Amino acid sequence: MKTATLERNGISKEVVALISRLVDLIPSSGRRCAMGDVALSLLDGKHRVAEAK
């Protein structure tokens, strides 16, 4: 995973792992929306950083 955006925003690998586990628990109908919200909120809207998981 590209870490520059995460480091710039002060987001640890532990937080990334937690968010990944939480998003996996969301039913598939709302998962895409949740992933988009995470990208906008924590990754400066950079969806490529989220995709590089």
C-alpha cells in the first residue's frame, strides 16, 4: 500500500487494518459507499491509495 498519504494524515497501519475489518463487516449493498467515505475522509479523496491495499 502507498503510505505517503497515510503518513501525511497521521494514519497508522493499525487504523488501516481496523477500517478494513469494519468495512468488510458492512453488507455488500452499503460497502461501496462506506469505502468511498473512508477515501474521502482519511485519504484526501485519493481512491488509488485505497485500491492499493
